[in-house]
Amino acid sequence: MTTLATTDTPLVEILDADGAQRLEQAFGHRTVGDLLHTLPRRFRQRGQRVDRKSLVIGERVTVIGSVKRMNSSSYTPKRGKGRLERVTLVVEDGGVDFEVVFFAGAKIKYMLPVGSEAMFDGTLSEFRGKLTLKHPEFLVLTAATGQSGPLKGSGDLAALATLSAKLEAEGSESLFGRRFLPVYSSKEGVTSWEVFGAVVTALRALVPVVDPLDPALITSLGLMGLDEALRTAHLPTHEAEIEPAVYRLRFDEALALQLLLGARRRFYSRDPAPPSPVRPDGLRTAMEARLPFELTAGQKSVLEDVSLDLSRDQPMNRLLQGEVGSGKTVVALLAMLQVIDSGRQCVMLAPTEVLATQHHRSLSAMLGDLGEKGQLGAPEEATRVVLLTGSMSTAARRQALLDIVTGEAGIVIGTHALIQDSVDFFDLGMVVVDEQHRFGVRQRDRLRAKGRAGRVPHLLVMTATPIPRTIAMTVFGDLEVSELGELPGGRRPITTTVVPVGEKPKWLDRVWERIREEADDGHRAYVVCARIDGDDKSDAGDDSGVPLTAAEDLYDQLSRDELSDLRVGLMHGRLPPEEKDAAMTEFASGALDVLVSTTVIEVGVDVPEATVMVVMDAERFGVSQLHQLRGRVGRGGFEGLCLLVTNSRADSRSRTRLDDVAATTDGFVLAQLDLMQRREGDILGDAQSGALSALRILSVVDDGAVIALARQYAESILDADPRLHAHPMLAERVNSLAGSEESAYLERY
């Protein structure tokens, strides 16, 4: 008797223990719902023509066709005794011939004679221009005589045939007689057909699924019912059924995610924020009067929105994204001064000590005596800028903590050290998070919890990594989005050139000459490497097989040879904090002409005299990362030059990616390109992907329309039922997203 199951039933209750364990290890499937929400990659239609160009050598394929020819020969294996028979079948599938080879094929001759129809599943290879499957799993579908009987075969296909026979005995259609056969992703030894067998077993056991959506919503949107969608998405009878089934499942995931984000927005808005209106005689007004440049139209517009948010008692939740060098820091500083004018403190959270130190230095310089509270000659309304990092001395840390808790520090800049329980604020009014993609939701929440009892600090998160709108709407759905598209006056264009040293090694000599020419004009250059030293095995080489350049080795080489007449420095993540700070200070002051570094200088570091960025082994960096690095130069009114040094082949995908970066400086165009190439999980990283890890069907890259629709309905549902008490199944789905603290927003609201 078949075990009955719901979507919450553990797979081990309907599958054998080994099969359930293999599915969990390979795909993370624990329940029937997990399995059924992982859809086929595509469907095979019997008789469908095969596009040979779409076949990829090295990937697992399924061939369904008739045996046209057979050849056999005996041979003696290198190991073992006796002779074996090699049998080669020529099988036609969709107009393409495949050679199917069995190295111990004595029985195959009798099981698969010419004229029989069969399925073969194995890894595709190519031998002498012929597409080949070596010793694949197989299943005889129809004998050469045209008569059908018990299906015979090997491996997972044979096991699937046994399951199909059970279904036929129950009066159902044979799995192999279906017009559409689902093809699933194979992983860690679990084949598509093993997944298919598990899916069929699950659907066979599944009781009718109760739909969590209101019938009125299903009707108004023209959605397929959930039970029908789960079954049809795997076992359609007509091609026209597939898209409506998949759309329903995508919508469900989008709706659950938008409900989670909507609940988070409402949770943040539950408690009031400290209102901080603009003071005409305050620090912000004084700072604006001192700015040595005119704010761009974009900066003024964003600042107006931020100022309005800060003046309210509803917490600001805003994402500010803009090109490298678009002036986000100035906007953030003026916003912080507006909050300080109301007697409160601000925090700026940076992902690295180098960037935190840079912000401390640059904000202090911009403020001048307006940031020298307590010092002789400072204006009465002045504030104090304090740095707090994990590597500070005990005495310096103690003084910083004292300034923070007493309120002497108006602006506090630091790293993750700010999140620690030991850091207490006098009256925290605003949190600024720089490079938001480096931090998770929980980290920014912990800072916001440090506001005075009953008050939630305003939040401004910034990123110079452009985020396409579908990503912003999904992952940052709890934030209002502002963009700075234009660059401030004085920024000059950056020319980017790919340097293919694998084909033209002499070009590297010209790279060092170009750095020397810029140094002669009083400018500076970065040289960025993908690894620190020769012992760093994180990346052993690129697609050319050439070992990657190590920062320490290149520093020694350039100091000794090519740039021996220049002052060359070294900076990387393993150096003690004081050495990193010293190297950055010397480079910024002009004591160094060239800084050899890893990506520790990727974001935020601002040296106006730097005009050259050389990226070694550039193919090892992502599109957005290269754009970030390029943005470190050309910031002081001088033309910038970015040289992408690579050994990658001219016809490789990595070279194409570098050519794309060289072709445009539009960060949003590059971000979309990066997204299409690497997908959302890689772009966002583990810290920020959050609930995305629980999504199996929805793609924030491709499904912008369904996400927007789901957001609209999520808002209307939450407006009427904020805790989803009337929608218990939706609440359960929301709580299952990521299985994390994030899901508690429904209960906490």
C-alpha cells in the first residue's frame, strides 16, 4: 500500500533511506515539498529533433532512439585475464547519430539488436568527430520485433522501469510512453532519472494539496491551482500546460518573499524614529557653505529625499546606490550632520579597517574644525569624529567607547566591532552602512537595536556596486531605493585597455613604462594582484595554465627591476593593521608612487592623485569587482587609465568578459551583465542573499514582472492581515524562508 504524504512529509518516509540521504546530500531536499519545488531543467519529446550545437561535451545527456547499426570486436584488457567483447551501437536520436560503446557488451548484442528502440543515459564525449556515450545506463523500450514486454535495462533507468510497471499495474500510463519526459539536473552522482523516480514516487503518494491562496486571488490572476501546478510541472500531458504550472510556483515563491520583506518593513515602522529636521543655523548648513564644489543635481535630489525622511518620526530605510565616485559619502555626511544638529549620534559601518580608517580620515578632513569638538578654536557647534576598530590599542579603544557612551562623539566610524554588545551609545539617531552587500540583514539590525529604548535609528545603506532593479526590489525590498547616476564635476573619463600578455608579452613592459610616465607627472598607480604570495593556493592559475601573480613576489620584482627608480609599497590583508594604515597613508601623501596590493583597496579608498590601475590576472575578478577597482583612479580631475592584464585566450569567455568591461564605464550596464553571467547568489554573496537561499524556482534575474505583481498583492494581504493570522499556510511558507531569525518579523510585529 502506498504511503500517503503531504508536502511536509520527510522524504525518508516515502523513499528508501539511501535514496533519501543521497537527495539531501546532493540537493538539500529533506521533504516532499523540497523535491517537488525543484523543477525539470527541460523536457525531452520523443521524436524531437536534436540541435547538435546545443550539446555540450562532458555533460550528461539522454539519447532516445533506434539502433541503426552494430559492430562488435574482441579485445584483451590491459588488466585482467581473458578477452572481452566491445560492442558499438549507432543510435539515431532526432536526426543526430550517437555512437554508444559497451566495453563488456556480450549480452548487449542480444538485448539491443538493430531495430530496437532504447534510452541511453551517460556522459557525452567526442571521438574522431563522432558523438559518443561510453558504457551508459540503458533501457530497452521496444524490441526489434516491435513487440513490447517487461522493460529491461541497467542502473537508475531499470529502477525507473520497475516503478513504471507498478504504475501500469495500477491503471496509470507508462512513464516511458509519455510524450514529455522531464530532464532534471544531475549532481554528486544522483542522475536525472533517479530524481525523476523520486518525483514520481512523491506525486504518487501526495494527497491533494490545500491551496494557501484565496480563491478570489487565484481567479483574478488566472492562476493554476497549487495541487495541479505541482503535478503538471513535472508530468505535463500538453506543452501548453507547462508554463502556467511553473508560473504558479514562481508566483508562490515571489509572494512568500515579498510577504517577508513587507513584514520586515512594517516591523521597522512599528516604533518611532527620532525626528531630526534641518536646522538653518546647524552643522549641516555650515558644512554646505564650506563645500569647495557644487553638489550635482542628483546629490541635491537624493539629499532632499533623505532630509525629508530624517525629519519624520517614521524610521528612514533607504538604499543609496551610485557609481564609484558619484558623491555618496558627501550626501551621507550632510545627512549625519542633520541628525547631529538634533543632539543625536550617527554611526558609519564599513566592511574593512582600511575603508573605516579612510572614512575617518576623509570625513575629518572635510569637516575641518567643525569636527574638532573640545579642541582650542573649534566652533561651539562642532562635533567629534571617532574611529572604532578591532585592532585598536586598549587605551584608544577605551577612550573611543567613553566618547561614544557620553555623546561626545557625534560621528562614530568603524567595522564589525561596532556591533559588539560592549558598544553603547548615548543617543543613536542614524546608522549608515557602507558597501551594503558586505553585510547581512541581521548585522544592520543589531546596530539599529542600539538606539534609545522605544526609538529606532534611521537607516541609510550605500553601495557602489550597482544593483539591477529586480535585485533591489527583491533583496532590498524593505528599503526605498535612490540612485546617483551622474559624476561630480571634475571627474575625468577612465580609459580601460585589455593587455593580453599571453599573446603579446612585450605589452607588459609598456605597462610599467606607462606607470613611470604617470609618476613623472606627479601621479600614482595601483597594481592589484589576485593572491598574496606563492603559498596562497586559493587560485593556482587561469585558463591558460599560467600561475597567478602574487602581490609579494611582484612587489619584490618591481622594486628590484622594472620600477626600481620609483617608490613602491605593498599592502594586503595579512599585514598588521598599523602596516596597512602606514602603506595607505604613505601612498595618499605621495611618499609612495606605486602601491602593489590585493583587493583590500577595492572600495572606498580615495587618492585623488592616483591615475593608473593595473589589474594582474584580471580574468580572476568579477565584472563588478573590476568596475570597483577601476573607480579608484581618475578621482582628482586627471584622466584615469585602467589596464587589465591577462593570460586568458582570445576566444575564452573570460577574455570576452574583460572586453565587455573595457567597452563601457556604465556600472549599471556592467551589473546587469555580471548578473546574467554569475546569477544572483554569486553577486550578493552569502551574507546578503538571506531568504534567496530557500528559493528553488524564482529567479530575481529573469522574473522581475512576477516579483512586482507579487509585491503588489503581498502589500494588500499585509494591510488587511499584518500577522497573516487569516492566512496560516502563507505564514508557514514565510517562516520557512531561510529558516532564520528574519522569519520572526511576523511574530514580532
